[in-house]
Amino acid sequence: MRDLNEESITAEVLCAVGQAENPRIRQISESLVRHLHAFVREIEPSQAEWEFGVSFLTRVGQMCSETRQEFVLLSDTLGVSMLVDAINHRTADAATETTVFGPFFVETRPQLSLGDNISPGVPGVPLFVSGTVRGPDGAPLSALVDTWHSDDEGFYDVQVSDELKMRGSFRTDVDGRFWFWSVKPKYYPIPNDGPVGQMLEAQGRHPFRPEHVHFMIEAPGFQTLVTHVFIDGDPYLESDVVFGVKTSLVTRYRECQPGTAPDGTQMDRPYLVLDYDFILAEAAAQ
């Protein structure tokens, strides 16, 4: 393993990593080396460019914290997150389509009752969200529905406060239904004050995501669904910075005047209704 050059080094590295006993580790390592070496050969980086690349990845890691995942942002904005999602969710046509998880999910979220308001005290246009969760055969499911979204200025709770709002967890009723109150979210830029934001600027790209509400839905015997519901007419639907929009996930608000809301609440001002039904794919046989 001496006197290696640009023609011979790849074979030697492949030989070294090929000694891994675990076949999956061996496969991944060999593929990584082949593609990474091919990338370097294609672009022929200068020493300064290589050092900048190492510095960039270092800064990405340094930006990560309990409330911010810069590496997830990097994966999202390079389309890798959506590619991994697509590979892992080759579901039947009947199932609701998936999309990226996003960097603002938190493990600790409020456990709420159907009809509760997940955004108490948060300013904005009132939003009533409802829907059903069913299996491919149309049967209602007892499911856990997690939801989270931005406020009317495009910020998530973890970006502006230590108090968790605009997120919650609900259990569907016997008919597979769920409903809750919140406020209308808004399109927003992903955090762009770090290395990922600098990358987007250098690439001539904007940092915006279209308006959406996140959902993660779990039911025994079915694949966990991670998806968004997008709003038709948003200016960034066709240029989502993380490539996450799917036509089947785009819907419209129903604009309502003051009066009796679908859950019987008496509303003294206009409000919006977002209604969307979800179908879960059956879990793969073990």
C-alpha cells in the first residue's frame, strides 16, 4: 500500500474497506468510496476547495443542537431526504403519500383531547383542522395523530420560545376521526443563518417552504405515515426548497363566516377549515 496515485488509490481503499465482516457495512463502504472518489475525480478540487469543503461540513455539525438539525437541513435542501423517503415508501396507490420529516419535530409534545386548541394565545386566523384515518379497505383506524406547524409569521415554537405550542398529539375516535383548533400557518424560510443558508445563496436558490401542516400518524399493523398537507395557491408550491410537495397532498381551506363551527364551537369572527382524510399502508410482513 505504498506509492499510491490517483489511478491506483481507489482500488486500494476498496480493498481495505472490503474487509468488513458485516456485508451491509461492506456494501455501503465500498459504494461510498467508489462514488466519492468518482466525484473528486470529476471536479478535481484544489487544496483550498477541499479544505473549504471540510470546513463547511464542520460548521454544519457545529450548528446542530437540541432544537436545530443543520445536517437534516443539508440533506433536505440537496434532495437526499426526499430520495430516501421515496425509496422507503413505495406504497400502494391507495395510501396517503409521504414527505420529509423536517427538522422541527420534538419527542415531547402535548397529549391533547379531540377538539382542543394547540395554539392557545398564539395570534392569527383561527383554523379548524379535521379528518379521518383509515386503512386501505376504508375501515376506520384507532390511530395516534401528531401534528405541528408554524405560526402566522412562519416561525415554529422552538425557534421563538421554550413553550411548546402549535403542536399536539391526538387519538382518533371510534370512527377514525380527529379534529382540533389552531391558527393558520404561513410559508417560511428554513433557518438560513448558517452554512446551509450560505450554500443556498451560492447556488442562487431561495430558502422558502410553502405553507403546510405536518402530520405523523401511527396505528398498530400499519406503516407510520409522515407527511404534510399543503395549501393550494401558495407562492412556493412549485419551488419548495426541500422538494417535498406532492400534488395529492395539496388542498384548499374552506373560508367560514362567524357562526357555529363543525364541532359546535360558536365563532365570533371568520375562520378557516382544513379537512383532509388519510389512508395508512399496511405494515410489511416480517
